[in-house]
Amino acid sequence: MVAVPEVLNQSAAASPVRDAARIDVRHVSHRFALRGAALPVLQDVSFTVEPGEFVALLGPSGCGKSTLLRLVAGLDAPTQGSVHANGAAITGPDPSRVVVFQDPTLYPWRTVRGNVAIGPQAQRRRFARRDAAQEDHARQRIDAALELVGLSEFAEAFPHQLSGGMAQRVALARALVNDPALLVLDEPFGKLDSLTRIRMQGELARLWQDARFSVLLVTHDVEEALLLANRVIVFSERPARVVAEVRNDAPYPRHRDDPKLVALRREVLAQLGLDT
Ligand SMILES: Nc1ncnc2c1ncn2[C@@H]1O[C@H](COP(=O)(O)OP(=O)(O)OP(=O)(O)O)[C@@H](O)[C@H]1O
Ligand SMILES: [Mg+2]
């Protein structure tokens, strides 16, 4: 296993040190218009992500999880209710909230390294600095992120030369170099083979423990949610309502066969309406 590189726990060059974000979702309902009819997708959803907390959202396919993430990311505004970050209403995307989407879109004309470098490059442009020490720091962070996701050898490859799982790992590396205050992950390991998935889950848990940003993770996988999160929020079928919040105090590193996790798994499956 690759150890979490120290450089990834240091703030990105030219940016202030970010504290983990607090997110408040308050009485959020959301509707889409589908062929003239209203499609209710979220129904009175409320929860909080405490600074530094790892929260997993679990629910049936199509219930509204990705929609909720888009609201937290500031890509859409809720039909009703509010979403706040550190007490301020979210009105649009912000570089401190980094999203890894379910289907990662990489720039096809950029190499793997070029795709991971997008955030640091934008940041240098914003601060209009071309300081050699900062350039060097940014390069080290990019190298470290690539190493973490096991893609150092593919740094110069182009997206069409990667598998689906590799593309997903590039998207994760691209998020991690940006020193997030909140990392928003939509099924980030969905396309990975089970061995890589297990490895990446361990890496994410260690990275989060070291860096302590807040995480909001959407997953279908009960075991993954329990392995990673401090709290699992279980949603109903669409329109998504919160049906349960399950706190998980098991210490890290966690083991999937820990009897406490096995017991919580039964509890969560029961909340999802699945008999075990
Ligand atoms: N832009 C849109 N316009 C209309 N309907 C939409 C739009 N985006 C999503 N929906 C609908 O909202 C519902 C919830 O979609 P969403 O992607 O949030 O589900 P999800 O819980 O993430 O599902 P999955 O687990 O399969 O990814 C679906 O019925 C979908 O058809
Ligand atoms: Mg989704």
C-alpha cells in the first residue's frame, strides 16, 4: 500500500489553509419538471455534516442522492429549503467544495497529469503568481496524488488509453490535489474492480483521517458506507426522505468483519427494507 504522502496534507500553494466545512441541509425539497409534470425528488430533507465528519448517504437507485449532492455543490438551487456551508447560504460552486461525479469527465486532450493539474493551474492564474517554489510544491502534490491512486506510471497517458476504473481514479486524484474543505463523492468507486475498490476505500479513510476535511459520500454499498463513515443517512425511495441516521463509532482502521459493523449492517439493511 502507498502511504498517504505528507505533501497532500499540506495546504495547496497560494491558498489559505482551509478548515473542514460544516454543511447544513435544512428542510430541502426539490422537484424537476418532467414532460410538463412535476417530479418530486427530495422531500423535506434535513441533516448536518459537522466539520471533519465523514457522512455517507445511502439509498435506492434514482431516489435523489446525486440531486442532493448537486445542491450541496451549488450547481442547482433547491425548490424549497436551504443549504448552508459554514453558516452562509450556498449560491454557487466554490473551490473549497470539491466534487467527484458519478461519471468522471476528463478532458480528452489533456494527459492524466494535465487533468490532475487543472485545479492548481487555475489557482495560480487566480493568484497571478509564478513563483518557482510554489510551482514545485504544486508538482509534488500532483505527483503524490497520482501515486496515491496508483497511476504514476500513467501520468503521460491520455484518457482514451485508460480503463473506466482508472479514469475514476484520475478524477479522485484531481479532487485531492485541491485541498478540499468538503469532499463530495458520488459513487467514486463504482467502476473499480473489487480489489482496487478495497484498496481505495482504505486509502480514502487514511487520507481523511490525516487531512480531516469533511466528506459527503454517496454510495449504494452498505458495507462501504459502514467501513468509512461516522454517520450513515438512509434515504427512502424517490422522493427521498431521511428514514434513518445510523451513527458508527467504530475506531479506524476498520475491518469489514468487525462484529459491530456486521450488526450495524443488519440495522441499515432493515432500514432499507431489506430482510437479512
Ligand atoms: N435534470 C433533471 N431533469 C429531470 N429529472 C431529473 C434530472 N436530474 C435527475 N432527475 C430525476 O431525479 C430522480 C433522482 O435522480 P438522481 O440522479 O438524483 O438519483 P440517484 O439517487 O443519484 O440515483 P443513482 O443511485 O441511480 O445514481 C430520477 O428520477 C431522475 O430521473
Ligand atoms: Mg446518482
